[in-house]
Amino acid sequence: MRSKSELEAAVRDHRGGRAVLMVNTRSRRGRRAFPAARRLLADAGFDFARIIPVMDPSRLDELFTEVLALDPDLVVVGGGDGTIAAAVGHLAHRDVALGVLPLGTTNNFARGLELPMDLAGAVRVLRDGKVADVDVGWFSGTDDPDDPDRRGHIFANMVSLGLSVQVAEHVPHGLKRVLGRPAYALTAARLLPRHRAFHATIEVGGETVELDTHQLNVANGAHHSGQRIARDAGPDDRLLAVYRLGDARRLRLAAATVRHVLTGQWRSLGERAFTTTREAVITTDPPMPVDVDGEIRGRTPVRVVLRGNALNVFVPQSFVDT
């Protein structure tokens, strides 16, 4: 494995052509942004050995396997959180840098990296930024058809239980494309009156916490639904943040969500609302499906573990890399 400076130097030397561009053209802005992304990257001096428009997201795993066979120094990926999560799962613990073009609806992981949300700004980070090594999470659930041997999955941003799982399953794709983030809020408002609270048992550091809620999150990153979780949360803090939104009462969930949106940028992980850890085991009654970076990955019980400094990724020079 090369050091960050060595990897960054290899990326800057484009003569070998060891860079790949992948853009999910099914993401919210992917199809429209793909030609502009190619032009901006070419203007910035990037020479790609392969350029891949992803028209069928179900082939992402297959395509990443092909890309890694090229032994690239840099893989630039354009898309939403699901596409970036797939990239993180394949590129973590490897001698390759990830470049992110945020083209989705919420772009949570990109926001945590402090990337500009506009395409030109994201390309400037690739041209003028630096390579940082940030944290990822590891997740293992129950009855996961994609993980019969329970080897687990790498994830980028968040593991969620509760209402958000139903929202992810039922939000209309067309509404997301038109409205962006408000599509999730409208879908949640429609589903909340029928949503039932659940009981969760959380094992952290030898201690057990029991609670009732409609929504429970375990965050590696700094953002949820495009909003900051806490001012000191980040993808490079060596911490998972476990927190619920409200309790068993539906109105408390709504109030907690509004408070999260309005005050997240000022809150701290040191507050009682958060439990910070490097590992958590969660059991629920009844067993529930689990949302991992926008994909349903089996059911509870689940184990979530932090893997520090596991991913090389391009970030702005101002990003504090620890």
C-alpha cells in the first residue's frame, strides 16, 4: 500500500492512463451531467483509461470488479449515495483513490467530505485537492440474501432502522427526480400515521441500552437526509454515532426530525442524544429490515463496526485529515 502522498503523486501523473470514470446515468443528475463531467474532467487534465456510463445500476458490482482488474490509481464515481456506497464497498482497504462527483438527491457522504455540490466544484477538488484516508463502517445482519456466509458489508454513511426503511422502499423515483430531498419528507409524512414503534436493545462497550422509537440510526458520516447530524460528526473521527429520533410517540418523531434539521449544525456528539462507539450490536422486537446506505440488507439482529482510515478519497485541501 502506498502512502497518501505517493498515491496522490501517481494520480497527478496521467501519462500512465491509470484512471477510470464511472457515472450512474440513472442517478438524479447523472444522465444530464455525464457529458459535462467528461468535458470538465478533460479540461482539468484527466486522461481516463476507461469511461463507463452505468445505465443498469444492478451491474455496479460486476463493473467495479472489471475496473479493479485494470489496477487503477484513481476511480472517479458520479452518482448518489447508493452508487458511492457501492464504490466505497469495493475500494476500501485498497491501494486506489476514490473521486466523488455528487449527482444524487441527498449526497450525504459527499457532504461529509466537505465536497462542493456543484459538478464544476467537485472537479476542482479532484484537480486541486488532496488524498485523505477516512473511516468506513462494516455491517453484518441476519437473513441477508446478499451475504449468506455473514461476511458482512462495507458501508459509507449510515445504518438505519424504522420509518426511514419504509420511506426508502416507497419514495417514488419520479418524485425524487423532480423534488429532490423534499420527496423523502413527503413520503415520510404519508407513512408516519401507520408506522408502529419498535423496541431496540443496543449493546455498546459492555453496556446495554433499551429504548422504544420509530427511528434508530448508526452513522459513520456526518449527514442524514442531506442535513448535518452534529457539528463535530464526520467520516474521519474514528466514531460511530448511535442515535434515535423521538420515542414511541409519532409526534415526538416529527418534532425530533424538525429539531435535527434546524439544529444539527450546532449540536455536539457529546450530548446525551448520541452514543459514540466503535462497535454496536442491535436487536429489535420484532425483527426488522435494515437500511444500509439506501439498500435493504437483511434484518436485525445486526452488528456494526467502525473501520478507521480504510478509504483513500479526494477531499478539499481544507478538509482536516486525521
